Amino acid sequence: MEKIKNRGKQKILIVDDSEMNREILSEILCEDYELQEAVNGVQALEILGEYGGDVDLMLLDITMPEMDGFEVLSYMNRSGLIENIPVIMISAENTTSYVERAYEMGVTDYIRRPFDVRVVRRRVVNTLMLYARQERLADMVIDLVYEREKDNNMMLNILSHIVEFRNGESGLHVLHIQRATEMLLETLVKKTDKYKLSQADITRISMASALHDIGKISIDDGILNKPGRLTPEEFEIMKGHSMAGANLLGQLPVYADDLLVKTAYEICRWHHERYDGRGYPDGLVGDEIPISAQIVALADVYDALTSERCYKKAFSHEKAVEMIRNGECGTFNPLVLECLADVADNLRAAMSTDSQSTSNDRQIRGMLGEILGKEDMGTSGRILRLMEEEREKTSFFTSRVKELQFDYNVLASRVTISQWGAKYLGLNKEVLNSDTEWKEILGEENLKALTDKLHQATPENPEIEMECLINVQGELRWHLCEARALWSKETHPQYIGAVGKLTESHRQH
């Protein structure tokens, strides 16, 4: 296998056991794309494991030794790769059932052998353009999705931390449960397609896990924080927290039918059930227990073992894993125990940090699917990584340019200014409400004049400029404003915002 070297071109992975077919496709595509080859499905998965985030398109033969194309597609579906990497099937087979199966498993297009040069080039271009449009759409809504996700998580964590505070816990229990839940679920979907979990499902379950112990608000402090062993009567009262939490969520007058609330209900009610039926409150057996509750149950037990509580010292990571796998903490789904073994090292590392850097990228991908009407669509990890890289680059350069740079978003009604600009204005933040804070800086008259000019601009002539007095830490100073109106990429473009800069004008000197 030859490693990907050139970072300038789009990357195409050709997977075909026929050397002749690979050579033909390479000859057709090598001028415009960077190519990598795999001779079977096993080798393709190795490449995806190492370079998956850099692969823009896969050309996949179906009939291959060791692992065929359908097995590759099955893995890509379980791991979520099919959402991020478009696949074009290449095959001499043209039966309806054969092609339909490929489409059902997520392929974007089909190219029949023998290859027609024009057909190959056109379909490759079309597929890459289709995914580029999806990426642009994701880019447009990402800020809104982030804000929604952040608000949802914030409220969930506020509620759950109230419970933790009463329970005398560290404040990290909820965070640990969310991390462990996400890690176990992501490993589970790679291991099996039994539970049909999308990335949106993983997001929702991880978020809902924060409310697993919300029912403890109904438990008396004397029992909740008792340092010694509970009496049988006290333990029965404590066990009631699972039903109390479920009842609380089930009786919400407005949100009872919300999918997130339903998931939280499952987790609250059944996260103390055990695979052998010896749990509570309902004595469910095996997969009668929703997989959401099974995963959170394991995460909860692990964190309880590795955390110091008022009634016990913390066990080591190794001892906790050993106790769980030996059945000392009840019986768990064998598949879930396998996932625990697979993530053990990463889990220990994740639990060792106090940072609240939750997996926002994953949650954004899940939420994007909901916003766009397709729950399992997801956003490419590649997109998110590249966006973050660009943010870092932009932040570096703008912090060293002595200009008040700004970015105005119409939909969100907010202005983001550069780091230097915030310091220049004497502000401790870089995101401003356009109707209040930004107006206070520019002044109502200047803001109206700037807005009018931007609305009068066109996609063909988007740039404007004007001089204006702005408020710089209580002092009015003349500045030259240079801005560019931004437009959507639709057939009939809509004004969506502007970028620009304010520099001190010589007029005041």
C-alpha cells in the first residue's frame, strides 16, 4: 500500500482485485485526482482506518476475495464512514437485485465494466460535487446547530449537577457517564449492526445519559448521603429513584413525546436492570432492556467503582474493569462487555481528565441530521476538522492584524469580531448581538447606513466602503469601513451577511 502523499488534490481510493481494472481507472483519473489502491476489502478497511478522514471518494468492486464489497459497505455503515465517504460501485454485474442491494447499503452511483472514459469521469465529478454541496450546507447551519446542542447540553447538565450536588458527588459523574456512553456506543456500532444505531442515536443517548439519576431528587438526604451501609428498608427507598425519574420525565406536559425525553425515560427507568433479569424495577431480561439503558448501566457502574464516595474509596481502573467482567457487579450483555474491553485504555485516559471538552463534533453531526430532516445523515468528520483548522489559522492571523475585523450573520443576528478588535474596543468577548451591542459601537445612524449599503450591493458587485465615527472605549473616532456582502449559493441568491474591517481614518488627525 502506498501512502497518501499529495495533500493538494482530492483523494480517490480504488478497491478492485483486478490489476488491469485498477490500471484503467488510474489512467482515467490520475491527472485530476490523487489515487490510492487496495486489492481487496481487507486492505481497503486498513486504508480507511489510517487515512479515512482524507479519502474523498471510493470506487468499490463488489466481487473480491477475502472480503467482498458488500462486506466493506456493511462495515462502513456500522462505523458511520458511509455518511462521510461517497462510494461508487464498479462491477460487471448488472442484475437489478444486485444493484438495488448496493444502493440500499449506501452507494451513491454505479459504473458498469467495461469502463467508458467519459462515463467514469462524469460520474466521479458529479459525486464529488454532490458531496461538496452537502458540505457547504453543513457549513451554513453549523453555528446554529452548535448553539442548539450547547443549550440542550447546558440545561441537561444543570439539572443533573443539581442531583450530584445533593448526592455529594464530585461534579464529574455526569461528564464521565456521557464520555463512557459515547465511547461504548461507538465501539458497539463498529462491532455489530444488531442495534441499528445512527450517529444521531449515539448523540441523543449520550446527551440523555446526563439525566440517568434525576430521580434522586426525590430521595431524602439522610438516605442519599448515608456514609454506611443502607438498611433493607432504606435500600428499597433508594431503588425507587429509577421509577421516580421515569415518572418525572413521562409526565412532562409538553415534551413527553420528544425523542430525547423518551430516551432519557428509558435510561432513567431501566439503567439498573441486569442482563440476567436480576435488576430493578421491572426485572427485564436480555435485550428487553433498551440498549441505551444497557450502555449507561455499564458506564454508571464503572464510574461508581472508580470514584470516591462518602461510603467508599475509589477502585483502580484495572480493578473496576476486572470486577465488571467477572460479574461482581451484576450481569451485562456480553457484546457490551467486549466493548468495555476494547475501549478500556481509552476510557482510563478519558476519565483521568477534569476537562469538560465533550465531543461537540459528534453531537453536531447528529443534530445536523435532525435539522436537515434526515436523522442519520451526519456531518463529515473531515468537514469539522478542516473547519477547526481554518478557525485556528484565522484566529492566529487576525490576532496579529491591527484592524477591527468583523463577520455579520443575518440569520443569527450577531457580529463576530477579531481578537485584536475586541481588545481595541475594550471588550471581553468577540461575539456581539447585532441589534444592541454592535449598534452601540457603530451608532444607530452608521449601522443603518452600513446596512443599506450592504443591501444595495449585488453578488456581482458585493464590496462597499464608508467612513464613520465609532465608539472606542467611550471615545468617538473616525474609521474607514470596508465590507463585502455575502450571498447564498442558490439559483436566486439571498443576502446572508457580510465580512469587513474598520481601520482608523486619517480624517481625525
